[in-house]
Amino acid sequence: MAEEGGDAPLWKRLAWMAAIWLASVTVLGAVAMVIRWWLKV
């Protein structure tokens, strides 16, 4: 996968991990809010 230029720098890998984590937390929060709203109705 990253064979052409070696491994990515540590900061870039950490930034990707943080971005993926933030996106997953955001999506899970949105799903939780939809479920809460659905249960109240």
C-alpha cells in the first residue's frame, strides 16, 4: 500500500487516525441523536 515511498511520517498517520476517530464519533453521535428523537416521538 505505502510501498512506493516508504511509510508516511508519524504526524500524517496520527492526523489520519484523529480524523477517522473524529468522523466515527460524529457519525455515532448523530445516530444516537436520531434514535433518541425517534424514541421520544
